[in-house]
Amino acid sequence: MDKLAFLANLLSTIFMCGLIWMVQVVHYPLFAKVGDALFREYHADHNYLITLIVLPAMFIELGTAAYFVIDRPVNVSAPEVWIGLGLVILAWAATFFLSVPAHNQLASGFKLDAYNALVNTNWIRTFAWSARSVLVVWQVYKLF
């Protein structure tokens, strides 16, 4: 179970890191270029489709990070698992308390203030998943 959990944690974290950078650098900047006529439909499609991709990975990452607090892998320190879980919680908190409200405002049409809030606060999630990726890769390195 530990190897499977560790692998699931590694893959979900690396996946989320890559995805959040793509969203931050490519996808969100394109929101501003869609145009008013198509933005509502585009945004609704984005929310639906991105949720299908993101939510399973986020749950796997959260579950494995919490599991490691209870059953820590060999060669991984207690501070590492707590920092890892803290970074997952930070990403989730930024998602549900900052990104989701901004997306809710954008659901009725493009609003520059909501868009800027979304892009600017998404850096919190980008940082959290980037830091987790470094941490998890460090843990893998220590195992070899």
C-alpha cells in the first residue's frame, strides 16, 4: 500500500503542478481574449471540463497526503509530511475560497475585476503545487 500511495501522491502532485502552470500561463490569459459574445458559454465549458480533470487528482493528492501523516513513508520526515499536507490544504483553500468565487462572478459574463482576482490569486495555487512538487521529488530522491 505504501508504494502505491507514494506513487499516487507523486503522480497527482506532478500532474497538478503541470496543470496549474498551464492554466496560469496559457488558459487564464486566453479568458480575456474570448470576447463578450462567447465568454459565458466558454467559461461554463471550462468549469465543467476542468473539474473532470482536476477533482480526481486533487482528491488523490489530499487522500495520500493525509495518509502519510498517519503512516509516514520510510526516509520521509514528519515535518515533510506535515508541510506536504499543509501545501495541499493551501491549494484547496485558495481553490474554494478565492478561485471558485471569482469563477462564480465570471459565470454571468466577463468582468475585469473578477478576472484579475482569478489570475492574481491563482499564483497561490501555482506556488503550493510547485512547492509540493519539489518536496515530493525530494522525497523520491531520498529513497534512491
